[in-house]
Amino acid sequence: MMSHPYPDHRIRKTHRGIVLFIFILLFSFGCVSSETKSSSIISPTKPSPPPEKKITLPIFEFPIPQNKWEKNYLGVSGSGNCKITQINTSVLIIEVFSMYCPHCQRSAPFVNDLFQTIQGRRDLKEQIKMIGIGVGNSPYEVDLFKNKYGILFPLFPDQDGSISKMLGVSGTPTFIGARINRDGTTERFYFTSGELTDAAIFLSELLNLSGLKQEDKQ
Amino acid sequence: MSTGNYILSLWLFSVLMLFLETGNVHAQSSNFKDNIYPVGKLKPRDSVLTLKPGDSAPDFTLPAVDGGTITLSQYRGKKNVVISFVPAAWTPVCSDQWPGYNIAQDLFVKNDAILLGITVDNIPTLYSWTKQMCNPGEKLWFPVLSDFYPHGDVASKYGVLRSNGVSERALFVIDKNGVIRYIDVHDINQRPPLEELATALEKLNQ
């Protein structure tokens, strides 16, 4: 008769180890799961996403627009590239979109509403600026999207997807809200992916999280 | 194995299965949200092109999602034709290529061209797939054709049928005389930049 290769106490120790491993595994999964929920993939029309911990917005460069109005809007001059921290604003809204994305196409009129609403409010006009990043889009494709939907704020191509990757974007459209501080630091306070279907709700959520002071009257 | 050990193992197994199942549901939920099947990175090209610019475009007749059939030669002398073969419905790159063309109608109109979208999927699949590309009540402005039966027959005639039965991601520009003027059998994993097609269309008028 063969004897068991391990004494009983070794078996019990092994089982304890397995139980501990499973608990650690489940605990880790729970953390990953809740992180996923809080980080994004919430429609902008649904209730506010929970406030995030202070996250820095990666600083990326974009080509200075040649259009005079856009230059003036962003408060930049000259040619070549500039950093997002050079944009003359307290809060920057970034829409990461694609000309090919049906959700971005459907969102376009509401994004225009958002822009017009901000531009129409004297307390927000100079404090919030918007830009769009066309992930995987060529300059031609970004222009087509801009012209098709009459988008007024500056759009930039991100043909190789490097900016979107830096921003942590995995789907379009993604809307990011960030504070651009005078000392050149940034703070991302809003990050959500999904179709935008109500500019007023979106703006309200964004303002609540932004820390911007608002006037009662528009 | 003692009864205690057996119960403990059973419990561990159940917990593990619950954990794995939760993971699946989580992934499925994400897929259902977007309805797109992840295909991963594929061999960029898996067919041998038999046609070249200057050749006559092989004629074909295929059923259209909107009903009826479309025959290539019906556009002879009337319209330039762009054929967009995409590999399969409900897959990542394909699912956003035609929505892009859907907002680029002006590009085709100004070059007196019609776009024909073709996949090897059947009509019901194409109906559901293309419907979600548009706003409710709207549809794609160009005909979508099914090369389902005989399976991939047209893709095969154009030399763009892959060994697994789907087509390449390919563009053919055919002039009003039925002559192929431009071919782009693109890396299946990437979307062809629109400006390249625009340039090819503009050359038709030169």
C-alpha cells in the first residue's frame, strides 16, 4: 500500500494557501471592477460620475491653428506647435472623436449646443474652452467632419492615436474636463465616454465638478 | 481524500467558477453595449489580386439590403462606381468605415460617383448592422450588397476573397466605361484614409 506523499499538516497548509490565494484574487478583482466603473463609460446624460481623485491631464502638443478666430479663441499665436497649457482658459473640454464614429456624428449637434451655450454665457465664455481630437483621423477627415457638422471650436487630427492613448481614451466619443492652472499644472476632473445627448445636463455636471464660480444670471 | 477536504475543494471550485463567470458577464456586457465582435489583429492580406487598373471590371448582380438587386453594368455610361469591400459585419474597423462614407456623400456626388458597399454577410445581418450606423429612421445613402450566396463569388472574381471566407478591405474605383482606374487592397486591420480615395476620384475627371 502506498503512503500519502505529504503529511496531513502539509495538506492543511496547502489548502490554507489556496483559500488565501482565492481571497486575494477576488479582492483584487473587486478593486479592478470598481476602478473600471468609476473611471469612465458612463453616458454624459446619466447622473454625474463620482468625483475622481486628483489626476493630472497629460500635457500634449497640438498644431497652432492657422485660422485667426481659432487662434484668438485659444489665445495662441505664431505657427508650429503649442502645449495645451498655453491655451488661455481655466477649464479645457476635450472631445476625442472620430469622423467615422456614428456616436460622434450623432453627438455633433449636441456638442455644438454645448459650445454655443458656453460662448453665450459671459461668466463661462473666457473660462471654458473646447478642442476636439480626431483619433485615427487624417487632417482631411477632421476637416470633413468639421464642415459636415459646422463645428466652430478647433479640431485637431491625432492620426497615429498617440494623443488619445496618452489621454487614456479607449472609445469615442470621450469627453474630458481639465483645469489648466496658471502655474502650468493641470488637473483632470471629468472623464466620460458615450454619446452626448443633452448639452445642458453635460454642462451642469461639468460645472459642478470644475470648481468654477458661476453667476446666477447667464 | 477526506470528506472535509472534498467539501473544501468543492467550495473552492464553486467560488472559482463564480469568479470566472462574473468575468465573462462583465466582458459580454461591454460587447453587447457596442455590439462589436473583437477580431484581434489579422494577417494584413490573405488573397491574390488578379485585376489591375486598366482592366474591365467584372460584372455582377447582387441582392441589396433595400430589396431588389444591383448590377454593376447598370451604371455604365451613367456613373463612376466605387466598390467598397469590407470583411464582415459587426467587426471593429468595418463598423466605422461605412459610417464615415455616409457623411462623405458630397465627395462622391461631386465626382459623379456611386458607392456600392459589399460584404459576404447575408441580408438580415447587413440590415441590422447598417441600421445601427444611422440615426433612427435614416439609412445609408449608398446601396449595401450581399455577396453571401454563392459565398464570396464577387469578392473571388475581384481577387479579394480571403482563405477564411471573408473579403479583404478593398476599394475599387471604376469609371463610366467600366474600366478599373484605382485599386486599394488595404491592410485589413486599418481603415483606408479617405483622402486617397478622394484623390483617385478626382483623377477620373482629369
